[in-house]
Amino acid sequence: MKKSLTFLLSLAMTTSPLVAAEKIPCLQAFETPYEIVACLDKRGRELQKSIQALTDTLKKRQASQTKSVQAQLSDALNKYQALQGNIQKLLGENQQLNATVEQLVAQLAQLTQALEQVKTENADNRRKAKKAQKMAASKATVDQLVIQFSQLTQALEQVKTENVDNRRALQSEIKQLQKEKQQLKTTVAQLATRLEKLPQELKQVKKEKVANNRRKVDKAQNTIFRAGNTFRDRLKDGSKGPKMVWIPSGSFGMGDIQGDGDSDEKPVHHVSVNRFAMGKYEVTFAEYDKFANATRRKKPSDNDWGRGNRPVMNVTWYDAVAYTEWLTQQTGQQYRLPTEAEWEYAARAGTETKYWWGNNIGKNRAVCNGCGSRWDGKRTAPVGSFSANPFGLHDTVGNVWEWTCSEYESKYKGKEKRCLGKYRVNHNRLVLRGGSWDDQLVDMRSASRYWWWPTSRYRFGGFRLARGVIAPTD
């Protein structure tokens, strides 16, 4: 019997991870069953303490794990992947814990069997023992151990129940996270749809903004560039340049509208002109002389008629272009000679008669040979001596022929709408418009054309400025 008890107790202690495997001195020699029971009682209490310690450890671990899970769930949206890893790890540890509990239950079952065997042997010993009281005490101790083992079993069952509850709570939290993940996917899909529509919406907003800005710019330009408005650009020395007038955009019938003109005024054709500015007067001697002094250029002759406010004459086409280039450099604006189409459009000023005021020359409306002025056939008149046309331009009839930038063609073929570049001019003929102080009435018509070589220099010829839109060039 002694050997049986020793063997069973040793087996329980060596197989249980909760009890140290080393030998206990009280088991080295058993004298009586009472001593055996006393030793068993002592080992049972030690086992109970170990189990209690294990239970506390399990509760602390569960509390720690629960706090860890709660902390991880609080940041679930940003660390969902990390949380899944932690949950898997926690489930693995829970499985290990369950395995440990199951192993403990198995060891307890073995210990219970050993105790049952002890109880059986004790019963046999009670019948044979002479000291009934000692055997009764041993029986009471064994019963107490059984009760303790029963309590321990209940505690372990409670631990298993708590583990199940924790597992259910984790599963519930995982389902909640999956639900939130699905909601996030829905939100992302909505944002993606919104982002797909955003470029189109931005394009529409930009289009509306551009349209509004364009309307504002057009409104400002209509105010600044209103037809008939006069302005003067400032030169680098602070002085003001020639007076200019804004000419509105529009279209007109160009050529011999009345049908009694020359052959080079045909065919009559429709021409559209963009907004531009044109000299209110022909360029004067005073304005040209300022340019000649600044560039050390030879001044043209005035035929002893006087300089100042009279239109400059005796200038070649190259002289006129050089003046426009100097004025461009002085003001930062694009000055040039007008095209032939621009000149006729500005001179007609919306009319279709021979002259801008009608089909009869009248008296004292211009200076020419037969215009009825005191300068007729004698000399030029000071600019602005006669009324302006509806666009605000003076002296578009008579005084001096005015150079244009267009090459002459005997029939209109399109060059009347373009400028001939300075470096393209060789032996080309250039168009002049407007007639002069010494020409007949037929040359005063708005449709009348004339040409000279670019190096020609006569007392009948001067020029007028244009500014604004850059005309096409050949």
C-alpha cells in the first residue's frame, strides 16, 4: 500500500506542470497511513495554491488581453491590418491556454483516480487497522481533498466559460470591424465616384469663370476701346505721341460700289476688319521732325509752306515705316501703317457713298483741286482744318496721299488685307489712298487707289498711323 501511494503521488507530481518534479522528503519513508494522509494533505494544499496562482494568472492575462484588444479596436480604421494580426495571435494564445486547461483537467482526473484508489486502500486499511480514530481522521482529510478538487474543477470550468465568453466578444468585435470595413469601402466608392465627376465639375467651373472674366474684359475693353475714343501713348521722354482714335471692328463692301470708278477698284468684295486704332490726323512735320532729331535722320522738305501742324510730305515708304518702328520702340505699343482694307474701312466710316459725307464734293470739306478750299491746288492745309468723319478721322479726303502697308495689285486678290514686310519689298509697288491737295475730284473718292515705288518721294505724299491688332504679312 505504501508503495502504491508513493507511486501515485510521484506520478501526479511528475506529470503535472503545476508541481515541481523534485522529490519531497516526506515521501521518502512512510511509517503509517496517517503520515501518508498528512503528506497527501500537505501536497493537496500546495496544489490548491498552485491552481489558485494559475487562476489569478489566467484572469490577469485575460484582463491584459482584453485591454489590448480594446486599445487596438480604438484605432481600427487606420490599423485594421495590424489588428487582424493581433487578433490571430490572441486566438492562438487562447488555444494554447485551452490546451493547458485541458491538460490540467486530465492531470486532475489522474489525481482523482489516484485519490479514489487511496480511498479504497484506506477502506481496506480501516478494516484491518487497530486505530480506528486515526483512520477516520485520514478519511476526513481525504474527503476534504476531494471537496477541494471539486472546487478546483468548478474554478477551471468557470475559466473555460470565461474563455468562451471572451471568444464570443472577440468574434462580435471582429464582425463589427468587418461591418465598419464594408462601410469604409462604400465611402471610398462614393469618394471615387465623386473624384471621377470632379474634373468635369472643375472644367465647368473653370469654363464659367473664364466666361465671366471674358465678359468683364470685354466690358472693360468696350469702355476703353470704345469706337471714337481718342488717346495718346506716352513716349520715353514723357511727352505724348500722335493722337489716335479707336476704330470698331466690322465689315464693309470694298471697291467701286457706285460703278463709275477705275478698273483696279474691282471686284467689289466683302471684307471684315478687326478693331484697331488709327491716327486722328495725318502725321505732321512736328511729329516727324521729333523722330528725325532723335534718330539723326535727314528732315524732309516742306517746300517753304511751313512745318509744324502741316502733314509731313516728301517721305518715302521706308521713311514712314521707320517712323512707326521708332514709335513702337518709344511707347511699347505696336505701331504700323494701315492695310489698304483698313484704310478704306476707316475712311468710309460705315458709308457707301463716294465721300464719307455723300456723293457730292460740296465746298470747303477738304483740300484738293476743286474742293472749294483756300488751299486748293496751292499747298497742304494744317491737319484738322476740316470736319472729321463719323469715326473721328480728319483729312481722309485730300491734303496728302497716305502710304499703306499693302502691295498694289491691278485687281483685288487679297493683298489689300495684308502688310508687305519691310524686308520683302524690292521693286514692289505700294498702295497710297486719299488723294492730295493737287488731285482731281475723281481721286478723292473713298474707293480711289494709287501706287508709288517704295523709294518715291513727292510733295503730294505723306502717311497716317495704325496701332493695335497686328495685320497679316506677306
